[in-house]
Amino acid sequence: MSTVVIIGAQWGDEGKGKVTDFLAEKADIIVRYQGGNNAGHTVVVDDAEFKLHLIPSGILHPDKLSVIGNGVVIDPGVLKQELDSLAKRRVPIGKLRISQRAHIIMPYHRLMDAVEEEQKGEAKIGTTKRGIGPTYTDKASRVGIRVVDLIDKEEFPKLLKQNIERKNILFEKIFNTKGFEYEEVLKEYQGYAELLEPMAEDVSLLVHNAIKEGKNVLFEGAQGTLLDLDHGTYPYVTSSHPTAAAACLGTGIGPTKIDRVLGIVKAYTTRVGEGPFPTELMDELGEEIRRNGNEFGTTTGRPRRCGWFDAVIVRYAARISGLDSLAITKLDVLSGLPVVKLCSGYSYKGELIREFPASLKELAKCEPVYEEFPGWTEDISKVTRYEDLPDNAKRYLERIVELTEVKIALIGVGVKRTQTIIMEDLFA
């Protein structure tokens, strides 16, 4: 039996979907524990590409149980679209379970997300406007609607009426925007209740029993460490906790039940949205990496900002989540570059710092301190053993291990399941 938590160790978009899908082969249960449909995982099976936003990547393994935990906020309309899309492609969807305690994204959450972001003007965060933040806000304000409330035919109409009355006052009086018709929302979401009810379950008990029975459980996070509400580049963060501790809160199990934490990192760095990015490449090389790596958001299609590997943020992520090992993805994207760089520290006011600062004002003034490595021209997309990688690629990876103080478990050399070099069996 083994329990493994997967987290993003950069700003998200590290390739967690592929790694989750790859590791799901040896898992019995795959559990998504935070975030919402503001995240997206792209998984390639053979030559078929799947883009998932809410449903765990394990759904592509028909014999596995896929679970959405209480830490996730669910847009039932998006969930329905994903389920319908998978069904059309003949992917079995009957083994999906959803926490009764997960909160529901309502239409007023999406509108609130949009009007608040617009009101911020130049101070905007870069939200996806999917209603994620306002849903977590209502959760913390104790006025949210959970799955268990949605499927309660008596409670849901009362809760919805109260919320729409309150929200409409805000929209009309503060934002000068038309609100919502209670009956229309009620009818739409009663339909979603019928969809969710057969899948609703006590996920905490389900996962607890699975661990007790000696099953392999894989916990799948969304976004990345630098987007964590507490530990990320606040306020340019998401509204949940992509760090490893959230796997316990977002599913309802104790921290003593976690065996290993795997941090996913690209062989370079990307981010979307606003905020400082010390190693960002604002030139043709950055564009080349974006093109070669197909760095466009799964959810929004936004071009990702690209830069060199930043060991400072990965070392920070290792500390915050207690990383046991790394999965390096997209190493193949760097093939053909004459020189490859990585950032080993920052220069701030003439001093070398190696720890990630809390102040964004300070971070914005940090200059990356680079180490340069000769690149490699070989095609590594078919390499299956570490020994067969080019020497220059191996030297680059070895330096990442030295700087982050975390060993490598997996190396991605392409988007397909088969394009993965295994260094450690995480479910051994």
C-alpha cells in the first residue's frame, strides 16, 4: 500500500495531468483535492488528446476509481460537459465519485468574478473568471452551497433564494449590473442535482477505507505552489491551497496517511496571469520555448510566460510541501538550444539570496543569478533509460538535484505516457 500526493512545484501548468495519468496505472484510486475548473490537465493517450478541468486524470483508466474531494469547487455545468465529452469518446464514466461536502459554483459566482476583476483595473490579478474565488469566499463566509445541499430537495430552494436575494443587492446597488432570476437558476440547478446525486458520497470515509484496505491512492492537485493562497506570490494566487497539506484537508484524511509527495516541475519555468517572474524571457528565445512547448493554457488558451528553470522557487516548494522526489517534465523542449541556463539564486541590492522572498516588491527587484550549461542536439523523445540521455542533459538534471536537494523520480521526454523515464517506483 502507498499513498502519493502530486503537487505542482512552480506556478502551475507543470504537466501534472500527464504524470497523474502515468502513475494512475499502479493506483487503485485517484483523488482530486483542490481547485476548480480554473485549472486544466492535458493528457495524451496513444494519439488521442484529452483536456480535463474537474475530473481527475485517472478517469482515462477505466478500472480505477476517480474521486473529487471536498476541497474542490464544482461547476456542475462544466462537469456535465466533461462527462458528456468523455462518454462520446467511449471513456467509461461510471467510476466517478464526488464528495458530498464539495462546494458548488453558482452563476452569481461567475458574474462576481468578472465584475470584481474589471473593477480592479490595472491591479487585476488575471483570474480565469470561472467563479472560483467567489465560491471559496462564500465557503469561508459560511453561505456556500455544497453538493449535499444541492441534492436536498427541501434545503436547496431555501438556500438559493437567500443567496440570490443577497447577491442581487450587490450586483444592482454596487456594480450597477443586473442580477439573477431565482426560478431560472433553481430549474437549471435542480437538473444538475439529478446528475450529481448518484455520484455523491462521503469521500473521507471512502478514502480512509481504501487506505485501511491497503490500496494505492494517488492524490492529484491543481495549479502550483507559487499560486498557493498562503505561500504563493500573493495576491497573484489562486483561492485554494495547491500545496501538499491540502490533500489532507481537501479529502478528509490525516497527515499520517501520506507516504510520499512528488513535485512536478518543467525543465524550464512558466506562469500565466500577472505578477513578478524573475527568470522570464522577454525575447525570441522565450517565444521559441513557448512554441516548442505548446505553452498555451488548457483552460483559457492564454499564452504562458516562459523563462529558465528557477531552483529558488523549486527549493521553496520542496520545503513547503516536504517533497520526496521530483518529476521533471518537457525536458525534450530544451533539445537543440546551444546553451541552457538555470537560476541558482537571486541578486537583491547587491546581495546574493537563495530563499524565496515573501515581498512581491522585493521579488520584482530580484535579478536571477544564472548558471550556464552546454545544450544538446540529440532527439531524446524516444529515450526510455536515464543512461541513454545525452551527457549534457544529464549534467543539467544533476545540477537541478544538487540545487533543490530533491532526487528525481520521473523524467518526461514527450507528451505521451510512453515518453517517460522511470527513476523510482513511487508505489513500491
